Amino acid sequence: MIEGTSTAALLLIGNELLSGRTQDANMAFLAARLAEIGIPLIEARVVPDVTGIIAEAVNALRPRVTYLFTTGGIGPTHDDITAASIAQAFGVPHVLDERAAAILREHYPPGELNAARLRMATLPQGAELIENPVSKAPGFRIGNVYVMAGIPKVMQAMFESLKPGLKGGAPILSESVTVYLPESKVAAGLAALQERYPGLELGSYPFQMQNRSGTRLVVRGTDPKALSDCRAAIVAMVEGLGVEGLGSESARSDRR
């Protein structure tokens, strides 16, 4: 794991994710954006819309990371129980937040703020609001837990609202080398390089492309010099195996 000043975990909440009805798009976005500010995402879990399970997962994850992010379950319907579940996890009341209610009253025309919509203003007591520039119903933060919507467009806007308050480190950079060999052929060399560069994270990812199979070798870290040296060592290793068709790419931050 890449060492850093801060770490993060993600809790994805929703029956629709576990049933396969909805494919999650939030983890890829969050991992990439956190990498840009030097906060590695070290764990992600998916849980159903069950209060006890959500509360248990929150209490298991939040002591282990600097930031715990959750997505899903903060809408107006009966199965949107994330706020109540997190209130249970923290042992605080689940109450109407007048600040959030005021935002909703301003957003909806007179007579359209019904009881269902007002549920979105019922939060754990003492929570701080997270701005929602898209649909206005705010997310919230309590302790080191940041609660955001499950809809990707809304979640992304919420994250941009809270991002300035996050404390990270050097951006997590990545480079990759693509080689048309199976993982087994590069495993020994890659293991040796991992020992040689303990401050970096090396991984191998098999693929099939245009009837050819191969392996993408990825190196991640925060030290540009070490990253460049390691990539050169990877290239030398695979070229030493007599491989043709070598390709490579690099990124300012990890977006693979």
C-alpha cells in the first residue's frame, strides 16, 4: 500500500447495487479524485439498505481511516435510511436539521416541500452540511464520515464541495507498461522489482485485445523519480524477455 498522510474508505449503500440492477460508478470517480490530492482509497464495501448493517460497517471502517465516504440512501423514500443508520452508529438523535430544511424550503416552490422531501433534512444531530449544487438536498459530515448521494452527478458535485477541506499529501502518480505475455512470465521479475522499490505499488492486470492477450504492468507512487526509475526497470525486464509490441503510458494522477 502507498504510504501517505491520510487514507480513505468508501461505503456503497443500496440494495440495487447488490442485486445487480445498478452498476456503481462512484468508486472509480472517488478513487481517482482522491489520488489527485494524495489520499489513497484503501477499502470499499457494499452494504444493503439495512440499518444495523450500515451502522456496523460505519463503525468498523471509520476508526481505521482518515476519511470514510458513503454514497446512497439519502433521498426521500422509505428505503433511504442512511442518515438514520449513521445516527445510530454515532449514538446520536436523528432530528430535523433546520439549516437543511431552510435550503429545501428555498429550493422548492410553495406547497411542493412535502413530508417525503423534508425527510432529506432529517440528519444526525450535530452533523455539518455538505453543499449540493445540483439538487440542493445537502449531504452531511459527522466525525470523519462524509455522507453523499448515490446518483453519480450529485455525488460528484458534493465531493467537489467538500474537497477543499480534505488534507492529503503528494499526488498519487501512475505509469503503466503493456506487454503481450501472460502474468506468469513476468511474475518473478515483478516480484523482484517490488522488493527493490518498497515505497511503490506494483500490480499486473491481464487483458485481451484484438485477439491478443497480455498483461498491463502498473506502478503507482508519490515519488516521480522513483516512479520513473521503476518504469525504466520494468521496460528493461520485459525487453530482456525478448518481447515485441511494448507500449507504455503515464499519468499525472492515477486514473487507470
